[in-house]
Amino acid sequence: MMPVNIHVNGTRHEIVAQDQRFLLDILRNELGLKGSHFGCGEGNCGACMVLVDDVPVYACNTPLWSVAGKQVVTVEGLGRHGAGAAVQCAFIKHGAAQCGYCTSGMVVAATGLLINCSSPDGNAIREHMARNLCRCGSHLRVIRAINEAAADIGADQP
């Protein structure tokens, strides 16, 4: 076991854990951040998605050692970022969550998209969000919410 330094939602943590532990396990069980959910465990559904240096990644199959020294942002920390706050507000306004299980991963993924591409078109949004599964069928509301968040972010820029 080796200590690993990671920054989660702006706070530095030194985690002593076995090399094979995954980021999702650390976030939920060591740091008490329960917003990211365990879905498939294989990086296929997106329920566990977090941002690592502003890029959406599946936390369920990301080894802890691979995020050493990087900035990790969970759904709990998104409100501090302009894009994250805009996405959260738009998801609420458009009722883009049904059961809510996939919602945190979708909000994280959408925020990552808007951080890296402030004006995505409909195709770019659908392509990016294809990594996130929703069994309740809220995808159309999710796309509308992301479009609105992108427009809001664009309106805020000079």
C-alpha cells in the first residue's frame, strides 16, 4: 500500500490504499461522496462518471493510482464551476431526471462537454452523451437541458 495524493472537489486528500482499488470505491467509501453511483462496474453505463482534469471518466474502473496529483470533481463539486451550475439548473428546469440513478453521471458528462466545447451542436451532444445510459428514457429532456445550459454559458461570456 502506497499513499496517493488526489484533489477532490478542491480539497487535497492523501489516501493509503491497495493499488487495485478503484476511484469510485475511494470516493464513496473513504471520502463519503455518494453522488457517483455504481452501475455496471465495467465503464459502460456512466452512473459513476467524474471529471478528472476536466475530462469525464468512469470512476468504477479507474485505478486510484492513475489520478494521483490530478483534479477530481464529483457531482457534489460541480456547483463551483460555471458550466456545472448551468447544467444543474437546466436539468432541474427540464425535469431531465426520472428515477435519478444515472443523473449524477449525466450532469458530470454534460459539464465536461461544456467545459471542453462551449457551443456543441445537437449531434455533438448526442454523441458525447451516448456514454451515459438511462433506462427511464429521459434522453430528450437531457439534450434540451444541455442545449439550454450551453446557451446560458454562451450568454454569460463577453
